[in-house]
Amino acid sequence: MQQMITILGPTASGKTPLAAALAAALPQVDGRIGAEIISADSRQVYRRMDIGTGKDLADYRVCPVVGGSAADTSLTVPYHLIDICEPGTKYNLFQYQQDFFDAYEDIRRRGLVPILCGGTGLYIEAVLKGYHLSPVPQNPELRARLEGRSLAELTDMLVTLKNQNGSNMHNKTDVDSCQRAIRAIEIETYNLEHPVPRRELPPVPSLIIGVDIDRDERRAKITRRLKARLDEGMIDEVQGLLAEGIPADDLIYYGLEYKFITEYVTGRLTYDEMFQRLEIAIHQFAKRQMTWFRGMERRGFTIHWINTLLPIDAKVRQILDLWSSGH
């Protein structure tokens, strides 16, 4: 049997409720829920960035099955790697890999099943495959030299550095903004100039479940969810972060909701422009997520896809059947 269950899928596919229901359905340990969830989301690590990152912590509330029937009271499935750092900081893949293994080993040591759940494909693949990474400090002098360069110029520089390092230009999110391109150049420059021993982190065996959602259904759900989150106070959330003293550029760095709402709040976009551009950006983001997951399959991962429109009990049964059969 695999050591872990991974639930992945694009935004708005219903991953978290499924992971929580699955945790409640797994055999209990000492009268408690027998699984804990490790988030694989690159933005939910930030405190007070709740609505924009879609934490939906209520989704972790479940009614576990006891003796063949649901319990009278709900419980919260324990989760990890949510709300672990402050807004304005630059959490990265290396830190995630370390934090994941701390949580993973703790859960396993207590005899529970880790459920990795999220949509950040790079984070998921890094821990499943056991990427060998090293920390890279910021280089203020390099950043000063690169300031003002166009995205096209930065992309050309990054491609050249990756070729020198023998690494592939497969992560297109490295160049979706000048800030990200500069950080990627910083990393490649450091690795070129300072070869360092890499911490060996092993691959993690896992049953991988993909939540499959029809493109049209996904687009409709994204739009409905965006409208709901704006009604729930997503603009107020961004205004509150800015009021704390977090620079607008730092929020823009986080992309999607924080990028476009910050531009609206600071007067760079009208409300209609913000909504339209954000809606398009989220649709594009979901498409990139699916491209990454399909790429994982080409790179040798077996993903068992389950239709999101099935009743949640049916989805859980499918996963438990795969889990018990050792797939």
C-alpha cells in the first residue's frame, strides 16, 4: 500500500472537500480521524490572505463515520502548511519541501495517513519525485542591475543561464512577470556561481487522484466563485493588507486576486477592468494547472482521474477501492 494519498486538480474542482471527506472515511486511529491533510498551495501559506487564496477552512469540517453511520457532531480534519508565514515574505519551493517533510514525517510517526491536497503542480511534483534543491539568498546588486529590463530581455537571460546550468526551461510561471523572472535569474546565477551540496530528500510513494472537471463547468464555477468572493469581502481583505504596510508591489507579486485587486484599490484599474482581467487570468491559471498535471503523466506519474460531478460519497469509495487494492 502507498504511504500517502495525493489529491490534485485545477482551481474550483472541489479538492479540499474531497480530501476532508476521504480523511473522515479512512480507518480511525485511537478513536480519532485517521488522516491529516498537507496543503500543496503556494499562497495559502500566508496568514490573513484568506479569501483571495480560497482557504475555505470550513471545508475541513466533516462528520466522520462511526460504526457505519455518521457521527452526530462534526470535527475538523487537521491540516498543515496553511497560515505559516507573514504576507510580504517570499515563500519558495525549497522552504515548502522542507516544511512538507516535517509534516509528512510527523503524521506518519503518529500512525496516520498523510493526504497531500492542492493545485500547485510544482510543489506536488517536487515532493513526490524528491527534487534536490538548495536555498538561494537574495542578491540586491543583481536585482539592481536587472531593474528596468523588459520581460523579453529577462526571459532570454534566464534561458541562457538555464542552458549553462543544464536545467530545463519547463516552468513557464518563472516568466509570467518581471519579478518572477528576476528571482529565477537570481537562482540560476547563484547555482552557477556557488555549487552547494544538496540535501537528499527521497521520493514519496503516493496514490495520486486527479479531480476531473469539464472545461465549461470549470469556467462557470470560477466565475461564480469569483463573484461570491468579491461579495464576501475580498477587496476589504486586500485593503487591510495594504493598511498593515505591506507594499502594493509585494501583493502584486502573489498574482491573480492580489495582483488585480491591488491594482483596482490603488486606482490603476476600474472595477469592471479588474473583474474582467482577473476572471480571464484565473481561467488561464486553471488551464496551466491542467497542462502541468498532464505533463506529470508524461513524466511517469500515474494519476487516477475522478469526475468532480459524482456525489462525494461515490468519489470517496472510488479512492478507497484504489487505496485498498494497492494502486
